[in-house]
Amino acid sequence: MFYLLRHGAYPRLTAVLSGLVLSACGPSLDSRPPSRPDGQSGASARPSGSGPRARRAHRPAVRRRTSATAGAKTTSPPTLIHGSGVGNLHAGRAIPAAYLHPTAKPEQRYTLGFHADAQNYEGFRFSKGAVLVVMNRRLFRAWFDDPQRKGSGFPDPATRATFARAAVKAARGGAPISWIVIQRPGPRTRKKIGVGSTLADLTRAYGALKLLTTPQDFGRDQCSVLITPLKNVRAFFRTCRDARAGGKITRMSIWISRN
């Protein structure tokens, strides 16, 4: 080192020492990317909104399935009449949970009334009222049979709302469907038979069927036919004479005997 100082090599020594320090300490503060002609540094050359955080921020939000929305899209109206019911509503089984979810507003589907000789019933309506699901409920029956109310007709709205809540609770608990009645056009069998079809339509679809005179039940129909290939499905006409003359099916029902 003294030799280098004596011979005027101090500048060269300074450069060598600087190089050693830089190599030991890493890049200097001046080792930034060169500036672009527009005055921005290379580090900021990436367009705004392209970093990892920006990409995460621009990702489309994923709608999570919560308890408030679960099951809502599975409540499509039952439309196919088959041997045990309509769609996924089966006589003798519980109503599927999707139809009883709060978003499906099951209390608003609740109904009650009378059939046959003033026999009362409770149940739920589906498919814009075309499908009546009858449940074996006793609240309306007990209310109607109370001697203090005998013959008073239908309950007031507050009492009806109480019956509806109780019916929904029972259905959610697994109470089975007693029977199913199709009262309006809409639901049909795979062979396109439903309310509004004729006896001729039935015969073409399922062969010769036997007409039977029956007591009035729902409505003023006094004639029915068991659609044998579907086992538990009956079609009703106003009268058997009307059926033979081209009259239309007034309703259909699915009832499964437990005997």
C-alpha cells in the first residue's frame, strides 16, 4: 500500500477499495432502474391496477350459498303426474325440505277447506294452486268440531295463521302427505294426460279403462276411472255420461292405500 502511495496510485487504490465495499454491501442506493424518457422510473412502468392486490380487488365476487338462500332454486313447480304423486311430491312421504324453506314462504301455501260430506282438510297448494297436497292434520278439525263453534264456517285470519304455522312445523318434522289432488290444468302424465283431457285421450294413452260412479268429493264430479298403468292415479269426470260424450277430466288424485 505504501508503494502505491509513493508512486501516485492513490486514485487507483480508492477505486479498488470502493469496489470491495460495494460488493460486500450489495447494490448501492443509486442502483435504481434507469428513468424513462417521460420522467417515470422503471419501477413504476407497470400500469396501475395490475399488481396482485389490484387483481384480487377486480376478481368477481362469489355469491356464497347461505341458509337464507339454500334450497330456494330447487322449488320448481311439480308438473309430472306419476304413480305415487306429482314431481317430487309423493303420497305417503314427507314434503321435500326445499318447499318448506322460509324463502319458499310455505305459510302462504297453506290452505284448508271441506270435501265430500263436510269433511275438513288442511294442506298446501303448489304449481299456482293446481296441486293440492292434503295433510292429516287435526287442528282445523278440532276447531270446527268444537261445540261452541260448530257450523261457524272458516276460522278468522289470525286463527288460520296459527294453523298455518303449526302445519309447516309438522311438515318440517316429517309429517307425511295423505293424498294429492290436481284441480287445474297444468300437471300431466308422461303421456300428456291431465285436467282437461277427455276419456278418448285416456283410452288412446292407456287403453280401455272402466268408468265408475262415485260420490261427490271435491267439486261436482260423480264419475271416476282408475288409470291402471299408473296404479294409484284416478281421473274424475262430472258424470259418466258426460265422460262418454266427450266431457273433460275435472280433477285427478293420487292416493296410496296403507292396508
